[in-house]
Amino acid sequence: MARYASLPLLCMLLITLLVSGCSRHEIYETAINMVRSSSGLTSDTVQVGELTIAYLHNSEMNDGDTIVMVHGFGANKDNWVRLADQLTSDFNIIAIDLPGHGESSKPLDIGYSLEEQTSRLATILKTMGIGKTHMMGNSMGGAITALYAAHYPQLIKTAVLFDPAGIVEYKTELIDMVTDGDNPLIPTKPGDFERLMNFALEEKPFVPWPILGVMEDRAIANQEVNRVIFSAIQDSGFEPDFRNTIREIQAPVLVIWGRDDRVLNYRNGDLFVEAIPNARLEVMDGIGHAPMIEAPKKSAKLFREFLSSNQ
């Protein structure tokens, strides 16, 4: 969640808050703000029509390029904090809570297909005054990033897709589980969030108990909107429309995939590279569905090398 040097300080803070009688939610808010701050980020909101959009951005802006970061299904902007920690010294980070997620508005009736979410992201970034940018996306956010790059080529410098959704020719055990009515990506009861982490991540970061408990509470509270979003993604019709659309991408694309991903099969990465004209694939051994969380330093290194090779 934060740079390793911050862990002793974080643990001391949690002990102090527990002794002082703070609630779990108060501890969570204090700890998560500390983690964001240690990575050079601060939180903010922007109003986009009737939607309130929460996002993270650099505490101090610099002269570098902007990177927009788009989380996956059921996730939120804080999934990017560990990677942002490696990048905020040279880039201006914008990590958004998509509608239906995190601290953003969660209407059930606005449409959550991949195309609808991509169009909505474009409106959000336009409202925020963000022009041509690098963009990173994970899972569902990876599919949205790919579609954004295809539909708005004038607004994309490069795209990085971490274990992206959109092409599922090679299956994983998740498909059979969902078919049987057991979706590990949607926590509904105590214990489900830890199960989700164990399923999605091969290299799990340290998450102290009070923070993990609140994360589970919030995930369970979001189960209704999560079901709506997951159903919309399933009905998006990935093949062949998605693959045909991403053939239009003009920007350089880096696909990073964890070999041990149990959510989306890493072998689909080859199909992304086949479809996108200027793309390359990096597969990480020993990593699951979220390389930017599990291996932030290596992910940042791959991104920097990718930029250097495309200058």
C-alpha cells in the first residue's frame, strides 16, 4: 500500500489510534491519507454533471507529463498508490474513482458497459481540463484504456494495460466459478474480501487489520452496484467488436501481465499485441492480476524503459 519505509511509521500510528479509542473507520481514514501523502498524492473531487468524481493527484505539481490511472472492476483509485509512489517525482498523476466505485457517485442506472464507461471517462477528463496524456489501466480499466486510446487518438501519448479485460479467448477458473454462481470478485459476507485478495493477488501487500476490515465493509456495501457493473461488462460483447476497435490504436502500447493471474489468463496478452499495431508484451513471473500493486517498482521500471524506447 505504501513505500516499505513507511510501514514502521504506519504501524506506530495504528497502535496510537487504537489506544486512543478511535473507530476502525477513523483509523482507516487517517492511515489511508498518510499512505497517499507518503506517495506524493492528495485527494480531491470534481463535479461532472450529476456525478461527483473522486480522484488523487500530486500534492505538488511538476513539469512532467500527466498519467491518468484507471482502476479495475470493484477497485478504486488507491490501487495505484504504490505505483504512483515510484512516479510522482517525474510525472503528474491523476488516479480516478470511476462512477460506481470508491468515493465517486454510484448510480445504478447510468450504464456500465465498457463503451459507456469509456465515453464517461472522456467527459470526466475533459471537465478536468486534461488534454493529451499517458494512460494506465488495470483489468476492466485496461479495457477502458484501450478503448479510450482507440476512440481518442489525439488525446493519448502512450497506454499501459495491466492484465486488461476485453479479450478472453484463453479462460481461467474464474469463468467456471461465475457460471456456477460463485463470483469471488464480489464480496457479500465477512471473509469474502480476504478471499478476493487471495484469488486476485499472488504477491499481497501488507494491509493492517483495521484497514482490511474497513475495505471489506465497503466492498460488501457496494455489492449491488458491483453486480450491475459486472453484468454490464459481461454483456458488452467483447468479441469481435472489442478486438476490431483496438486495431485502431495509434499510440504505443505496453501490455504488462502477471503470469499467475487467476482472473484473466496471461496468454490473452499475445492477442492484444496481435491486435494493436504498436504494442509489446511483458509477462511478470510470480505476479497475479495487479502488477502495479504486487510489483510497483518493476512496473515503474518497465514503464520508464517503454517511454525511453518510444522517444
